[in-house]
Amino acid sequence: QVQLVESGGGLVQPGGSLRLSCALSGSLFSSYAMSWYRQTPGKERELVAAIPTAAGSANYVDSVKGRFTISRDNAKNTVYLQMNNLKPEDTAVYYCHAATAWPTWTDYWGQGTQVTVSS
């Protein structure tokens, strides 16, 4: 059974940094495109950053470009989201997402980790 376990959330002051981690178990990590979403109460879940399985560049929502970096370590079955210069509007629950198209489309979600940016 595939599981995604997130860690690294917490409370940080504006301008601070956090690094989120998401470890995948139960399947071949390198076959999954990985992404991070976030959600605040009353709003739809928003795609923040995505990274493909192999070659190819990452993509970001405009509001985090230049501040967030998504990366993956296939040897550790882990995807990261480095978040710098955090702003109060980055406050949300962050979710890890894994997706593969082989042999059929399948995707999984992590349980979410709270990020709060406040002074």
C-alpha cells in the first residue's frame, strides 16, 4: 500500500524559512511525478509546485516563484519543498501528491502538514 508521510510544518515568522518533506513508501518513488498543494479554510486546494519523474523543470504557482523550491531525492524516496521569505498569505495546510500514469493513472495524497506564518 502506497503511503505519503509529510513532515516539517510549523509556526514561523514572516521572512523565515521552512522545509517540508514527503516520504513515499510502498511503491517505486521514481515513477511518480510529485507535487505540493496547499489549502486554507473555505478555499479550493491550490497547486503550489510540481516536479516530474526525471528530466524536466519544476513548475510553480506565480505567488511562490523565487521563494519556494521543490526537489526530489529518488534514493531517499522523498520530495522536498524549501520555503523561503515566507509571508502570512502562505499560511495553509500543505499536502504532498504523487501521480503516475503507468500502468494506469493512479494518485495519492499525504495527510497534510500545517504551515503558519505569523509574528
